[in-house]
Amino acid sequence: MEAIKKRAQEIEETIIKWRRHLHQYPERSFQEKETSAFVKKQLEQIPGMEVRQSTHGYGVIGTLTNGTGPTIALRADMDALPIEEEANVSFSSQHPGVMHACGHDAHTAILLGAATLLSEQFKNESILGTVRFVFQPAEEATDEYNKSGGTYLIEEGVYDEVDLALALHMCPWLTPDAIQVHKGPSMGSLDVFKGTIKGTGGHGAYPHLGKDPVWLLSQVLPALYSLQGRLVSPLESAVLSIGIIQGGAANNVIPSEVYVEGTLRCYTASTRAYLLKEIKNAFSLANVFGGEGFCMIEPGEPPLLNDHDVVDLVVQTAMQLYPDDTIIDEPFGMGSEDFAYTAEKTKAAMFFLGCQPAHGQFDLHTPLFQIDESCLQKGASMMAAAAIAALNRGNEM
């Protein structure tokens, strides 16, 4: 542990350099061509590393193997967001309208650092097993088939025969001397509902001559907003939000239809299934009042369920490496994460690594997002040390 920690400190400048390069040249989901090429080039310089490109998209998988033993997967996402950067830093985004506002540049640099550390550790023949370094594209978005990068990597077999998978995420609400990790439900599922309410429209002066879909919507909205607080237990975590309401083109014309789009996020599969059914029922209220209500559901990620044993591994690793740091045992919130698919496939966990800069908190997915780069070498040492601990435990995990 101490050797890994010390070596991580020695390569800190290199990890920071990698992160700043990636930050300058962000690429959106399913467009990570140059990011992928950069990662592949760095991995190919690591002794003993086998490197290949994923068969779909721009994923990169590196593998270190030493004899027979468990297979551990360490995952980092690589894509950026459609956000115009406003942070005043020397390495700000060179791609207009695209920014690493969720820390995926840091995740990628950290995993490159962990790969470097583990390559050196693999020279020790007493370490047996395989570590698979998964650099994943397209975590932030899905394609026309409603699939994310993680889904494609699972279908490709990247996580086949993996005994344990681990990922981390930047955490702007914690300083670099803290991590947040939780057993069980830790992030929400994500489903998008798209509804249309149809009436007949008409002149704004004579609403009684037609069927106003805006009025029909006023009957549907209370039903939607009441779902999470009245039809499921208050002890169940669920959040329904409406982000789009569209209808009409003139202030004196009642439109013939209104479009509504929103999201549902839950911590359990049973609550998720029940509320999705009730969302459709809510839109059918328009039919009761003489209109027509339709709703389509686009299913997304399941809830992120952190495996108890893997969380214990993370906590023990953190306590050994950084005994004075703080460990927060709380769910991360209702945001979604496609690493949840991996957690359905194999034993897995994600932890949040504190990254709050000394001069203030800058939240995820905002134009000013930045990190305290001292978290980078800590993340690399955490990932590498946890992988070594898992390999040494072998079949005990």
C-alpha cells in the first residue's frame, strides 16, 4: 500500500498533464475519436499492457495478466458534455460548446495512472490474476437505439468472466480528503416519459367550442406530481420531474395538442415498474375529460446497486492508504450512471472522490466546474491498491 501511495505521488505531475490535455480537447458521446487515440497511445507505452479497441464506438480496453487468478475490471468514462466552458484556466476547452463538466477527463487520467502503478506492481510474481482497464465512451448519452457506451461494452463481452468491477466519480461537494461510498442503492434509475395530450384547439375567445389540451394538461399534471408522494411509501426514493412542455404558436389560438417530457428516477426496481405504469395512467386522464392522452416510455439505466463486499474493499483500502481521511456513508443522490449496468453483470461498486477546490464549490454539469487536482494521484492509488487487494483475496470476494 505504501509503495503504491508513494509511487502515485511521484507520477502526480504526469497524471495532471494527462487530465489537462483531455480537458482541452473534450469530445461528446459517441465522438471520442481523439480521446480514444490518446488513451490507446498512453496504454501502449506501459510495459506488459495488452491494448485493443472496442468493436463498437471508441472504447479502449487494456489488460495486465500475471498467471491464473481473479479478473478485476477498473472503469473510467471518457465523454464530455455540450456545455460552453466559463472556467478561467490555462487549459480550458478548445472545442466550442463542449466541456468536461462532469470530471470524465479526471476519471480517464486517474485510470491511466492506476494502469501505470499496477504495471509496476505486476513485476512482482506473487500477484496473480488479471486487471482489465475499461475506458468507456458515451456514458452521458444514448444513441438512436437507446444504448449507452457501457451497454455496448457489456454486449461485446468486456465484463465477461470479471469477478469484480470498480469505478470512481468526481465529487465536488467533498474536499480531496474525503470519499463517499454506500452499500446498496446509491444512484437512481432513469426513465424518460414523452406524452402527448390531444384536443381540438380553436379560437382563444371561444374555448367552449373546442377541447383545450392545455386545460386537459392541467388535470394531468397534479396526478403526475402526486405519484411519488401519495402512491408509494415515503420511505421509497423516487423523483419525477417535467422538463419540457410545448404547445401553441399564437397567444389567441388554443392549440390542438400539447407535448410533455420528463424523467422518473427510483432506487428500486419494484417502485420503478409501479410508477411507470401510473405515469401512463395519469396521461389517460385526458380521455376522461374528452381529449386523448398518450405516453411513451424510453427506459434508461437501472438503479446503481453497490455490492456490499466491494464497498468494504473500497473502505478498507481508503483507511489503509489515507487513515486520516473522512469516509461518508451516504447514497450519491438520484442522478443516474450507466455503470449500473455493469453492477447488474458482476459484483461492482462506484465511489465518489472528493475534488472540491480550495476557492469554492463548482457543481457537476456546470460551465464553471473545476477540481482540486490533488485528488488525481489519490484516485490512482485508490484504484490500483483496491485492485491489488482484490487479486490477493482471490476467491474470497
